[in-house]
Amino acid sequence: MSLPTDTAALAAPALPPEIEVPTALAPVRSPTGLVLRRGLRHGGFLIGAGILGLIVLAALAAPLIAPHDPYAQDVSRRLIPPVWQAKGTWDHVLGTDKLGRDYLSRLLYGGQISLLIGISAALISGVIGTVLGLCAGYFGGWVDSVVSYIVTTRLAMPVVLVALAMASLVGGSLKVVVLVLGFLLWDRFAVVTRAATQQIRNQDFVSAARAAGLTDLRIIRQEILPNILNALIVVATLEMAHAILLEAALSFLGLGVQPPLPSWGLMIAEGKQYMFFQPWVITIPGVALLLLVLAINLLGDGLRDITAPEGRN
């Protein structure tokens, strides 16, 4: 018996035509790459990030680009209109206030105060709400009942009225505003964190970590917290905008940041008596406040959309 010498006879049998062999596997995209790709296609996210970036850069560079000292007064040059009006001058591009202080300089330094209050209040409230939400969502039982009662009690108290009462009792200042807002705006962090933790605590990777002998603290820190961080970032942007608006309201009522600090809410309050004859004194800080809050809200909405698991494609 002789072996076949034709190499074609030794070839593997052909597969049926309905079976296809993939030539190459599709590349696996990382979660970070997916988020970046969706972010570059999200108009609201790009607009919000762009406006917020410009405001942050202007506020940080205020000592370098401010044309005048924001606290220097010159009553002889009070209420000079902006440069686009008839009596405007390039020496004061956005005009001056009732004490002759340069409006552009005060606007730039006011951005620092607004961002400082927004970020600080969001950090304080974020720590409080996240800790409470993690404890309630992970442990459940009586811990969840106690935290839910605390959250319900907090939701029953109007934020503006409580902030007004605290500021009037203690006295308005930058530190008081930050602390009052930080201790009042944590409820949304707690609710979101509790709901997200309840969804994750029974997942397989958490059960595996528990079976491996990890303590509850390590499971919360290493397994649960990283998986809810995206939701917390979105909540932080919304609370940051909320804190900035509340600070402006308190300063407008005289119970927030005190003179001579250039708060945007305080600038609006100082110019309200001239709003019918020199409307730019409240329009300029009002527009700046609107742009800042709008940018933060657009950024928060964009982060929510691009980090949603069902939207990652």
C-alpha cells in the first residue's frame, strides 16, 4: 500500500460555506477610550468644558491680567460706563462701580471666590453624603433606617431659609458661607450613593472580595467606591452650581461674602440701585454668573451622558 504523494490530498477538508472563519478579532476598546470618544462627540459637554475652562483660566490668571487693583477706590471715576458706550474708556474696559473700582478686575477676582465656594462646598457636602450613602447602602438594616431618617430630616428643611438663618446668626463671611453650604447640600450625594451601593453590593466581584477575607472597609474603598465614582462626579458638578447660586443669593441679601471682597452676587447687590440708569452694573456680573452656572450644568449633563453604560458604543 503506497501513500499519496499529491500534497492536495493532505490538505484539510474545506469547511461548509455557511461557516466563516474570522480573519481578525475586533479591537477591544478601554472604558477610558470609550468615554473620551463619546465626549468628543457630545456638543453640550464640549461647550460646557470650554466655557468653564476659560472662566477657570481667567480666574487663576487674575493677578496677571487684571488691569487694576480690584480694591482700589477712586470716587472721581465712579460709574464710568463700559468701553462700548459713549463715555467709556479703554482704561476701564468694563467701567467702574459706585466707588470707582475697576469692574473688569473685580469680575476676574470674583470668579476666584465663586469657584472657591462652589468647589469647597461640593467637597464638604460630597464627603458627608458619600460616607452616609455608602454606610446605608452597604450595611442596610438599622444603619439604612438611621441614614434614611437623617436624609428625610434634611430634605424637610429649606436650604435657602436655613442658610439665611445660619448666616444671620453667625455673621456673613467667606468661611461661614462655605461651611453652611457644605453642611446643607449633602442630601443628593447620600441618595445617589445609597442607591448605587445597593445595586453593587451583591455583585459577584464584591462577593468574591468578601470570600477572600477583605474587610468591609477595604471592600467599600476598593470595590464599591471606584464603581460609583462617575455618578458622584456628576452630582458634584450639579451641587457646585447650586452652591454658587446660593452664595450669590446670600451675598445679594447681605448675608454672604462681605465687602470689599468682589463676589459676583455682592456686585449685583451693590449695583441694584443703579439698574435703571446704568444697567450694565448688574448685567455684567449677572451674565458672568449665568455663564458659569450654565457651563457647570452642561458639563454635568455631558458627564452623565458619556459615562452611562448603556450609551457606550
